[in-house]
Amino acid sequence: MKKLLLSLFIFNFIFAKTIIVAASGNTAYVLPALKKQFNKLYPKINVRFIISSSGKLTSQIENGAPFDVFLSANMKYPNYLYSKKLAVTKPKVYAKGRLVLFSIRKKLTSLNYLQNLDTIAVANVKTAPYGKAAIEVLKNAKLYEKVKDKLVYAETVNQVISYVKNAADAGFVAKSSMFSPKMKQYRNKWIDIDKSLYSPINQGIVIIKDSKQARKFYNFIFSKKAKLIFKKYGYE
């Protein structure tokens, strides 16, 4: 019986199809839940995630990275790839992200409290849409000039969390990260950012390399089950 089960496992592994999904940093915490649900529906499709900033992933796609699907933190990069004929599907919004301010060492009350801090972490403005949104918030709240010398930059919005855990007084992160089981202990350590202070973070998806497996994952992202997972993790 054990030999039979081992043979079946090896058979499924050999004949399983792997797709590579390039995903922006803000999705790092929701991806395991999405993968788990996807594999309930398609157990023979392995999904491998490559996580980085949307801008960096776009550059990698331009240079021939073997990605099947791209989950971006905005619509700019998917639109760019589509215009360059590097994406086979027209960009489509799969979720709307939210920005929050996260701190472990300080009790946050409002954005104005940032003036009392020494270090504020944000994602790379040039490559990470959530970093761009953070700067937009500071400028619209008339705080940028007051705190610009306190800003420290991380490669991705996900990396901002590490900065806050290790050294930074506070950081602008994706709301989705706060709903991860790994972040449960910090769920009273953040405050929502007024949506009127930054442009909507419409997150886009495109298929880079077409296949039946890539299409199944793409369609799954728009399914009711996937939408419920996104909602559970703080997306709109």
C-alpha cells in the first residue's frame, strides 16, 4: 500500500504543471490563502510565486523572465507591458489596495504624530506603487516637508514591515499585511489612512505566457472564492 501511494505521489509530481506567478510585495500575505484554495480546485497545478516590487518585476519581464502571470500593485505596469505586447491579456483590476500606518514602538493617534518620530519607512517610490501612495499621503496631508528627512526606503512595501519590526518608528504598509495570521499580534498597532489622501490603488493582473494552467489561475483570481479571500485580507 505504501509503495502504491508513493508511486501515485511521484506520478502526480512528474505530470503536474508548474506556473510561475510574479506578484507585488503587498500580496505576499494573501498569496498562501489563495494558493491553498486554488489547489483545492486544481491539485495538479503547482504555483510558484516570485515576489518583488511591481517595477522590478516589470523590468524582469522585459528582460525575458519566465513568468506566466503578473499580479501588479497598480495598473501602470500591466498597461505598459500590454502596450509593449509583452502581456497576452488586457490589464484588468483584480483588487483595490488600502494603505495603513504601522508602528510597534509608538502608539499612533493620527498622521500628525509622524512629526514626533525619528524614522518613517516607506517602499521605493520609483518601483513600488504603495511607496508612491505613501508620499502622496504625506504631501496631501501637508506633512512631507516636515518629515522628508526622517524617511527610510525599503525595496518593497512588504519589506517595510521588517524595517518597522527592527528599527523604524513607523511605516506605511499595505492593509492586507495586517490581516495575515503572522501579523495577528500587531493588529492593534496600525491606523487606517484616509482614502481621500491618495489615489485609488487599483491592482492589475495580466497573463504573460499563455497556457491552460495560466488561464485557470487567472480566472480563479476573479472567482467568488478568491474575492472573499481578498476581502478577508483588507482589500476592496
